[in-house]
Amino acid sequence: MRKLTMALLGGASICLAVTIALLMWRMAGGWVAGAAALTAGLGLALSLQGVVGRSLDHKQLQRDFEVLKQAHLSVADQLEQINDSLAVLAEAVQEKAVRRSEELTFEVRMLEDLIHRMSVSLDERLAGGFHHEEPVGDNRPQTFRRPPAQAGVLLNTIREALSENRVDLYLQPVVTLPQRRTVFYESFSRLRDATGQVLMPAQYLSVAEPEGLVTAIDNLLLFRCVQIVRRLAKQDRKVAIFCNISLSSLADEDFFPQFLEFLSENKDMAGGLIFELGLGAFEQRSSIEARNMAKLADLGFRFSIDKVGQLDLDFRELQRSDVKFIKITADTLLSHLNNEDDGRLTLGPMKDLHASDFASLARRYGAEIIAEKIEAERQVIDVLELDIGYGQGHLFGEPRAIRDAVLAETDPPASFMQTNLRRAAAR
């Protein structure tokens, strides 16, 4: 635009100069006067063009300066907004760090208390000997004898495994049928001795259970499951874990209130943690244990029962207790199949119910049947005919150990917990 203006101004100046020169030539009557007038006109035109050009440059400079000023103000506003956002973010990060530190301290304190009580119990039993009742006669008072020496050795091995954090978490997949897509895991605990040999439950339960150590092991397993649930949540994986919880843990006046408080502050784990107990334990619950189960259900946690030997279950009671999963072995299910005279296939004592409707009946009460301990493809075919949507067993995957390298990536760090476990057990 400026170039066009200057060009037009230059053309007008030249025309003006020529016009003046012609007038002077006619009036003065000579070429010399005309040439002088033309030169003067051109000089005046160039001077005028210069003045106008500088004026236009000055206005353009003012406009550029105003644009620059507005841009500077805009950048300043944006910087102020960014500073405010960073301040809010820093405050949120600090609050989260403080909250996470408090949660970590709480968890470690619970673990220390748990291991300390377990360690004291073991010390007392190892020092005083382990006794069990054995009647000697119908009317004679009961006498006591020490268990075999290997029981004490095994208990020492258990204590060392616990104090050195040689309690491994094993996970076995639970899959959808027939797709065989992993949607859950069941957790198991295994102990290792000083040589690294794995102690199976069948080896140590007979000694640990009478001494009340199974509860301590189960409680440690609960925290391991919490660690894995957190890891899966960070990976945005929609996979839940079945974790055994004993009646002793539910009734423990020291452990359960702390554990409930911890879960109350971590309700986001409700979708990833399913508490499991055997049918016999479920039916033997006291009012205290039932009430504590209800407290967990109020937080959104679900329950599962296993070790189901009969199929005439009280589905209404299971529904009232928020039982969402029922695990029955494939052999138990298939052994209860009956061929009726009219050609119908029924399950156990439920003569009026077709076998394929058993899973539908459970669903009407909000529970899913999981066929567990599936070892052969033939069992899968038979289970599918019963309209069961979930399966578990070595056919789909054996329990595999989750090593410390994996747990170390969870929150709180496993290495930090190990240090506190050893410190508590050494007291």
C-alpha cells in the first residue's frame, strides 16, 4: 500500500512540475525559463514526496509499535496464567506426596505390627515348646507332650522365611469361556527356605495352622495383592485379583480395623481386589465376621467363595453377603450331572432345574460360577454345556511367581517394606 501511494505521489509531482514549466515557457517565452521552472518543480515535487514518505513511515512505525505492545501484554498475561497453573500444580503435587507418604507410613506400621506380633508368638512357642492335647484315658486328666523335633525345625524355617521376606506371591489366571481371555487372577502364597526351596502349603499348614501363623501369612498376602492391584491400575489393566481372607483376619481386633481404615482411604482398589473364603468358613461366620464383611462390601469390595462341595447353595444368603463369584471344581460339577428318565440333564439334588440353568440361577442372584481345576480339554467342553462363563486350572495356566523385581516397581517399594519386615522380625 505504501509503494502504491508513493508511486501515485511521484506521478502527480512530475505532472505538476511539467505543468509549471509549460506555464513559465509560455509566459516568459523562452526555453531557459521553462527548463528552470521544470527543475524547480521537480525539486519541489521530490521534497514533497520525501516529506510524505517520512510521514507514512512514522505512522507505520507507530502501528508496528502498538502491535508489539499488545503482543507483549498478551505474552505477559499468558506467563502470569502459566505461573498460576504451575503454582496450583506444585501445591497439588506436594499434597499428593504428603498423602502418599502418610499412606506409606501407615502400611509399613501395619506390617511392622503384624510381623512383630507374629515374631513374639513364635519366640514364645519356640522357647516354651509346642504342645497339643492328647487324652490318655476316659477319666484321667489330659497330659501334654512336645511335638516331633521336625515340627520345631519347620517352624523355625517358617519364621526365617517370614523375617527374610521369603514369602512369594503366585498368580494363576482365570479366563473367560470359550474365549480364554484372562480377566482375573487368583493369588497364592508360597514360602522359601534358606536354600531357595519352595515350601508348599501342604508341607507347612499342618504345623503353622495350629500355631496361628496362617493368619499372619494370609495378612501378608493381602498386602502383596494390594501391591499388584496398584501395578495393574497404573498399567490401566482391567484385571482383578482373588485374594484369600481368613475368618481370623476378619475377627482380628488389632489387624482388621487398621486394614479397613487403609481400604477406606483407597476405595479405588475396590474393582481390583476380590476377597475369597471357603464355603465352610463362610457358613461358620460369627456376627463379628459377618459385620466386618459388610463393612468391606460398603466400600465396594466383592467376595468369592470356593471349596464348594454341594450345589444346593443358599443363593439368597450369598446375595445378602455380596458374594459375586462361586468357585466350584470341574470334577464336582461334572460328578453331579444326572440323566433323568425324560432325557433331561440335571445337577445333583436340583431335579427340577436343567443343568444348563444352574449358572443362570446364580446370575439371577448376582453371582457368576467359575469352574476351577480344569485340567483337560474334555472338561472345557462339558463345562461349556453348563453355560458357565469362567474357567480356571492348569489347562489355562499354572500359578506363576511374581518376583521381587516386579513388586519393587509397585508403590510402596518392596525393598523398603523388606527392610521394615526384617527390622520388625528382629525385635
